[in-house]
Amino acid sequence: MNIKPLADRVVIKMTEAEETTKSGIILASTAKEKPQIAEVVAVGPGGVVDGKEVKMELCVGDKVLISKYAGTEVKLDGTEYTILRQSDVLAKIEG
Amino acid sequence: MNIKPLADRVVIKMTEAEETTKSGIILASTAKEKPQIAEVVAVGPGGVVDGKEVKMELCVGDKVLISKYAGTEVKLDGTEYTILRQSDVLAKIEG
Amino acid sequence: MNIKPLADRVVIKMTEAEETTKSGIILASTAKEKPQIAEVVAVGPGGVVDGKEVKMELCVGDKVLISKYAGTEVKLDGTEYTILRQSDVLAKIEG
Amino acid sequence: MNIKPLADRVVIKMTEAEETTKSGIILASTAKEKPQIAEVVAVGPGGVVDGKEVKMELCVGDKVLISKYAGTEVKLDGTEYTILRQSDVLAKIEG
Amino acid sequence: MNIKPLADRVVIKMTEAEETTKSGIILASTAKEKPQIAEVVAVGPGGVVDGKEVKMELCVGDKVLISKYAGTEVKLDGTEYTILRQSDVLAKIEG
Amino acid sequence: MNIKPLADRVVIKMTEAEETTKSGIILASTAKEKPQIAEVVAVGPGGVVDGKEVKMELCVGDKVLISKYAGTEVKLDGTEYTILRQSDVLAKIEG
Amino acid sequence: MNIKPLADRVVIKMTEAEETTKSGIILASTAKEKPQIAEVVAVGPGGVVDGKEVKMELCVGDKVLISKYAGTEVKLDGTEYTILRQSDVLAKIEG
């Protein structure tokens, strides 16, 4: 993996839509904004972002929930990634 | 329960629309934004959020009132949850 | 009463539209946003809200003027209440 | 007068449109936002408003110029008043 | 002159559209927002405005350039004035 | 030149569209916002602007790149100028 | 290269759409905002930008990912460049 996100950004690899994960989470398909499950593959250094100190709470390998429309998609060696700010990550999933 | 909300977010489980709770609260169906009653099932760690210290005031098990359109919905093991910021929770209900 | 507003929110019970109060105040029906008279029934704890210290100036029992479209309505035991931030309350009425 | 404006708000009593005041001021009727002349009838306490110290510069009895669309109208004992923030008052008129 | 602008506002008297001033300045009539030349007739006290110290740089008698749509117009004894914030004044003209 | 820009504003004289400068720069004509090359003819004093210290980095005579739609146009003695904030200037051109 | 970006801006030279780089990255063509790979050709000095200290993290020669619609395009000696703020750069690419 050779994308180094800047500042408080993270790079995540989204899982398939409607996929059932090991922990049994299935994402809702509602009329509202659809969240998605993803795995963190790169984490920016944090530091001072827009004049405020940001500490990175996420680590490579974390499973996270994000809103489907958050961030920007990139394709790397045939795989789709999304780059977004840590503050746009809703939650970590454990277990 | 294995969703760990980040920062000042909480995870809530909404009750049925129009449900009468033990404390006798029935939610209004008006032309305005409809609020809903919910139970807190997970609470983020708080801390510095957008450069400001946020202390979490909510605990797992709290009954809360939220605006229907606040937050993002996720489905976990067949149950719908909503992830939102503590500041989007209107009130606690006791009794 | 068992709604506990969070942060700098207050719960108010609106009076009937066009009602004449003891102090003789009648609300205008103009093409502009219609304000309303209400009684405060619960007051949040104040404290640090969005990084700023907020001191609650309102008490339970205060009569207040609010804009009709401020806040969120809830129905409790058959009575309509509105939850709004103290900063959205325009004025207290005395006498 | 028994309206007590909160924070940095003032209550003003607008004069008739097109009225000629003692100081000879007549308000323009242009295609742009129409300002109005008014008298201050109540002044809030000022203090910390949205995290910033606000000192009240207006006194009861001051004649002021406001934009017609600023603030919220209320009717008290048959007279129309407007509640607005001091920062929405454009100027004082003297003489 | 008896208008006392509040805070960081100034009162200006606009000159005729397309007027050629002593210094030979003629205002452009373009498809974009049209600026105008004006004379300062009253200056507010400055001080703390929206939590920030503002020092008044303009004096009565200064010739200034403003955007045509800045500020609010008032008519005083048959003359049109505009009240706007000092920060909306683009430039002084000298000579 | 007798325009004295206020605060952090600069006055620039735009060059002809599509002009080839000494340094060989030709501006793109794309569907996106068109930038333009210009010469700085007056520089404001800087200082505290909107509560923040601004140091002027531009000098009279600097060649700069600006977005075509930035700032406000004025005509002075038959020449068109643009008044804009230093922070709206994209880059200096040297050589 | 003779463009000197101001403040926290960088000048980048975008690569061809759909180009396969040495590191094998191919950009996605989705319905969402299309990111692009680019090379940094000039870096501003950083410093205090909008009242906040900004440290430049990018160097000339860095390969970066940006959103296609970020920044402003300029043409210099027949080559297209984009000027944007460092905070609009999503990530560096290494290897």
C-alpha cells in the first residue's frame, strides 16, 4: 500500500454492499443516506488541522462504519479505496 | 453490542413510531420535523472534538428524545440503530 | 414532568394562539414569522456548549416569547411541548 | 412595559412608515430593503452572548434606524414591537 | 448631520452614477457588481464588534469606493445615505 | 494612482485576455473559472482584519495570477482596475 | 518554473486522465467527483493563513492525489497547472 493520506485523513477499503460480515452486520438500505462498512488501510499523521490539534484514533486494520457519500474514491491496482477525514468516520466495529 | 462510536457520537435504538412508553410519552405527528424516543446503546469517549472538549453526559440505557432526521441509520443483526452526535440529542426522559 | 433537556436547551409549553394573557399580551398575526408566548417547564444544566460556557438565565415558571418555528415539538401525556435552545428565546414577560 | 429581552436583544417600537420625525428624517422607499425609524423601549442585559462579551450601547428612549426585515414582531396591549439583537441596529438618531 | 452609526458602521453619501470626480474617476458599468464613489459623513465608534476589536480607519470627509449593493439606504432631509460596515468599504480615494 | 485600498486589499490592473507575457504565460480558456494575469498597482496596509493579523506579502509592481471572478472592478481615468483581498491572489509570477 | 504560490497554496501538474503510473495507480471514473494524480511543481511558504499557522508538508516532486474539481487551472508555456491549497490535497503517493 503506497497512499499516504495527509493530515487527519484515512484511506479505507469498502466492503461489498449488503455483505454480511463476520460480526453479522448488514447495512440498511433506506431512503436515507446509506452507511457502509470498511477496513482502514492507511492513516494520516494527524497534527494541527485547520488550526486544531487532531489525534488519530484509528489504526490500520480497524473495521469502521462510514456514510456511503463521505470522502473521495480512488482506484489502486484494481481495488477501490476511499479517502476521508477521521471525523467523518461514524464508529469502529469490534468482535 | 459491538459498535464503538467515535468522538462525541452515541448509538441509539429507536422505538416504534407512536409507541406509548412506560412514562406515557407519545410523540407528536405534526407537519414539522418529527422527534422520536430512543434508548442509548453505546456512547463514544468524548474528548477533543473539532478543537473543543466534549464531556459525554449520556449513559448506556438512557432514554432520549431525538429529531427523526438526525444521524445516520445502520442495521445490526436485524435491528435498526442510529449514530448521531450527543449535541443532536434533545433531552433525556426519566421516570 | 420527566423530560430533562440537555445542555442549554429548555422545554416550554406553548399557550393557545391569539390567547390574551394576564398581562394583556396578544400575539400579532402578520405575514412575518409568528412569535408565541410560552411557559418554561424544564431547564437544561447549561455548561460548556459548543466550546462556550452557557449560563442558564431562565427558570421553570418563566413566561417567554419565542418564534413559532423555533425548536422541536414533542407530545407528553397529551400536552404539546417544544424543546429549544435558550438562545432562541427572545424575551421574558413579567407582571 | 413588561417584556424583558434576553441577552443582547432590544425591544423597539417602530414609527409609522413614511412618518416625518422631529429631526426631519423621512425613510426612503426603494427597491432595496427598507429601513425604519424606531424607539427603544427595553434593553437586554448584554453579557456573554455566543461566547463573546457584548456591552449594551443602547438605552430606553433612544431613536434608532433598523432594517425593516430585522427581528421578530410582537403585539403588546395593541401596540406592535420588534425584538432584535443590538448588532442589527444600524444607527442612533439624535437631535 | 444627526445619524450616529453603531459599532463599526459608517454613513456615506453616494455621488451620482457615472459622475466624473475632481480626481477624474469614472465608475465602470459592467455586467458585474457596480462599485460607487461616496463621501463619508459619519463614522461609528468601532470597539469590540462580534468579539473582535475594530479600529476605525475612515474619517468624515473621506472619499471612498463601495460596492453598489453594500449596506442599507436611508433618506435624511431629502438626501440619500447608505449605512454600511467599514469592512465593506473597498478603498479610499485621495487627490 | 490615487486609490488607497483598505485593510488587506490590493488594487490590480488586469492584462488583456489571452495575452502572451514576457515570461511566456498564456492563460487557459476552459469551461472552469478563468484565471488572469495582473499587475499590482496599490497595496493596503494589512494589520488586523476580521480579528486576525494580516501581513501584506505583495508589493506594487508584482505580477500576480487571480481568478477572473475575484474582486470588484473599478474604472479610473479610462483604465480598469480590480480591488480584491490579498488572500484571493493565487500566485506571484517572476522572471 | 516561475509561478510562486502565495500562502498555503501549491502548484501541481496533473497527469493524463486514466494514465497508469509507475506505481500502477489508475484513477476511478465514477459518477462521483473524480480524483486525479499530479506532481507538485511549486510550494507556497505557508505561515499564518486565515489566522492559523500552516506548515507545508509537501515538497516539489511529490506525487499527490487531488479531487478533479479542486483549485484553479492555469496554462504556462503550453502546460496546464492547477493552483490549490495544501489542505485540498488528499494524499501523497510513494513508491
